[in-house]
Amino acid sequence: MSQIIACQTKEGIVLAVDAKAVDVDTQGNVIHSTVEWLHPLGPRAAVAAGGAPEGAEMARLLSRFVADEKLEDIADIYPAALSFLASQFNEFRRKMCRVVPLDPIHQVYFLLAGVSAQDPENPQKLYLVWTKKKQPQLDGEEIRHAFTVPRRMALEYRLSQMAQRGATVQDVLTEVRAAMESLTWYKEEVGPPYRFAVLSKEGFREVPPS
């Protein structure tokens, strides 16, 4: 299933992901695995994936695509990523349909975060990309302040309030770490190892879990 947490601060964007993935085999058995959901997109952007385990591979391939295309600004990365991920998801659906019937567990979602020099008044950008039943199979939109996937409304509210009060990256990281550990206690689909990152005009950097 996975868990993504994102929050904009005055110093940069905080991203957090767990490492758990849930799938079903051809006999309908539930399979738990550990994957890497978080990947950098050039020097000042990143993608966090969730949903079906294949989403992690799509995010990794997107990271390589962005590097090959030498894209750096999130304003340029987002539209290119939307098209790239749509093609990857369509290919995944074709392969999956040959093996098992499609299930809601086979949906994927992505959160793109980064810094844009094209919008100096609002340089920090967050975009949510999700799957849908109708064509095109993927859609996306810009989001603000704080977001979680799956949605954790109480946590989003706390983070949004912190962001609007001007909380520091360190303050938000403390809140996000505590939230991720708390979710692990009562949500079997969320589990370590956790990864935390900060995106700012200085670039993408990972932060130790504690």
C-alpha cells in the first residue's frame, strides 16, 4: 500500500515514504514486500510513488528518463512525467490483464515535488498524479501546503497549519517522523524502513530517519 507524506515549509519541501508494498498473486494470496518508493528527479525534484509495487519501478524509470532528458525545473518535469507515467501504466495494465483480473490494489499514484525557477513568487511545487478508469489513464493536479496518500486528514491539517505558520524544516520533520512511526503501530500496510528528504533551491537531500 505504502504511505506518502509531503509538506511545504518556508525552507523547502519535506517528503516522507515508508517501504512497504502489498500485492496479490494468481491464487489471490496477499504478498508483502519492501520497495524503494522515493527517487530523485534531477537536482531539485523528486517523485514518491505508492499503490501497486510496480509503481516503484515506474518511479525509478521516470528518474532515469528525467536524467536522460536533462530536465531540472519541476515546471518542465511535471508535464513530461505525466505523459511518461501514463505510457508506463498502460503497459503495466496490458501485462497484468494477461495474468490476473485487475483489482483496485493494482492502482498507482505519484507525488512529484520540486523547485521551479519559472515561478519565483511560489517556487515550491507539489503535484499529485493518480490513476483513473477513463482515458487518459493518469491525471494530475497541483496541491498546496500538505498532502498525504493514503489520506490522513488530521495529519494533513496539522502539517498545513504548521506550513502556514512558517514552521521550519526541522519542526516539520519531527512531526512527520512521529506520524510515520505512529501509523506503523496500527496500519499493517505501513512499515519501515522510512525515507525522508528535503527539496529546496539548494537541491535534493535525504535526511536520516532519526
